[in-house]
Amino acid sequence: MNDLLALLQTFRFAHWWWLPLILLIPLWAWLRGKFAPIAAVQFSSSKLLQAASRKPRFGRGAILLTLRLVALLLLLLAIARPQVEKGLSDDDAKGINIMMVLDFSGTMKQKDFLLDNKKVPRFEALIKVIGDFIKDRPRDRIGVVKFDADAFLVSPLTLDHDWLVKRLKEEKPGSGTAPGSGLLIAAEHLLPATNQTKICILVSDAEQVNRGPPPADVARAIALLDIKVHFIQIVDFKDMGTLNRENNEMAQIPKLTGGQLFQVADTAGLKSVYKQIDLLEKADFKENKQKNYRELMVWFCVPALLLVLGELLLTNTLWRRLP
């Protein structure tokens, strides 16, 4: 009962401007009664038939007219498109678009990160932390590019995060370092996302680039496409805070694109950085909700049709009259 009342509270007429025509129905009925055609057979006086006549149990003409008027009323209500809310649906723009550009070079095999109190290679800790980051952003479309001597698309932008994490776990480190190539592939897959936030998260332990286009040149190019790059640099503890940002080409990437530079030396630091990015990169636009409505026109049209058919049937059978 409560559900029904709640549903009725959402009732509306989509084309409500047809409703004033309903006021013409009683006017038409009055005019029809006042100016209806006179009988086909006239008598000089009705008193001649008074003795032979009897009161009808009901007015057939009134009933037929009522059927017609109610049918007309229902048809006008149907034309006004009665509706009730069916629910809410999100617009296509739900979150932001994030491409992960991940270093899978040979140095990422180094076992200096702790995971469950056990030393593991850097790339394994990276995959674990990224998996947690992805799970916390169910509304964002996320994709992954890996790079070593070359760059490869692991996954395009997708909302199927379980598949994405599973696919990422299958990747193994190679040799060489080509972050510029990875950024180019990521930018290519972010381009179709127009009027939405586009982010790259570059993770690398590289200090020198030995393959692919210069990262700074790529950063300048993709900055023109409104793509922001955050750079997470994995370093040894002894090197924390010693990065010369002016002379380091990799460090120029976030500066050129409006992103931020982070340094991490362990799993805890990596988790902390991803939490910071999670707070930074929230959807900065309103999630418009679009109401869906269930059309009720048929519930008015069908009774109207039945009433019209009933009137025609009675007029041409039981209540048929001579002209």
C-alpha cells in the first residue's frame, strides 16, 4: 500500500496542456441537449400518446451519451500522457578517465618492497596497490599501459575492473625503459573522452630513459589535450628527497601537464600516494540524474475504446431506434 501511495505521488501528465480541453466536454453535452435534432416523427400533442406510454426504467439516450462523454474524457487524458516515475538512471558521465602508465622494466624486479611482511619485487607490490586503488573507484573508467623497451596496451578504458586487475597480474617485467611511448598510447586512448576529466598516472623507478620519444616532449604535446600526468617515482630510501627536478627529464612531466610528483620507497609510501591521488582526482562535475517514467496511456486508451465499442454495439442492437 505504501509503495502504491509513493508511486502515485510521482504521477504527472507529460503533455498537460491538453487537459484544459476537458472543460469543453460538459459544454458540448449542454449544447447537444439544447440544440439536439428534433424527432423525425412529430405529433400535434404528446397527450395523444400519454395513455399508452409508460415511464422507462432508465434513459437509454442518457446512458449512451454518458458512455461517449466518458470515452472522450479518457482519450483526452491519454493524449496528455499520464506517467509515473519508474526510477532514476545516471547519465553517461559518471566519473573520470584514468590511464595507468606502468614501468615493467628490469629494475622493477628488485625485491625491496614489503607485502604481508615478505619482501617482494617492486612490480608485485605495484600491482597489489593499484588493485586496491581501482576497487575504490568503481565509477571511473580505468585503463593500463605497460612499458619496458617498448610500450603495450594492457587494457583500454573500462569499468570492468575485476577483469582489468586479472589482466594486469599476468604481466611480467622485461628490459629497457620507454615511458614516452607509454604516455603516447595512454593519451591516444584518453582522446575520445571529450568534456571529461582525463588523467595519467605514471609509475616508474627510471632515472634515465633509453628507449622511445623524450618524455618531456610527449608531456608538452599531451598537455595541449588537457591530459594531466601524476608521476610516482620509486626510489631507494637513501635517495628520498635528493631528486634534482630541474635536470631530471622525468620530473618535468607533471610540471608540464599540471600534475604532481611523488616519491616512494616502500609499499606503505605507494599506498599513501595513491590515497592522495584518490582524494585529488574526484569527479568535479555533478552527476545528473535522469528520471525514467512509465507511460500509462494504454490504461486510458483501452477503456475509452471499450466504451466506444459498447456504445456502438448498444446503438445498433438492443437500443436501436428508427430515424
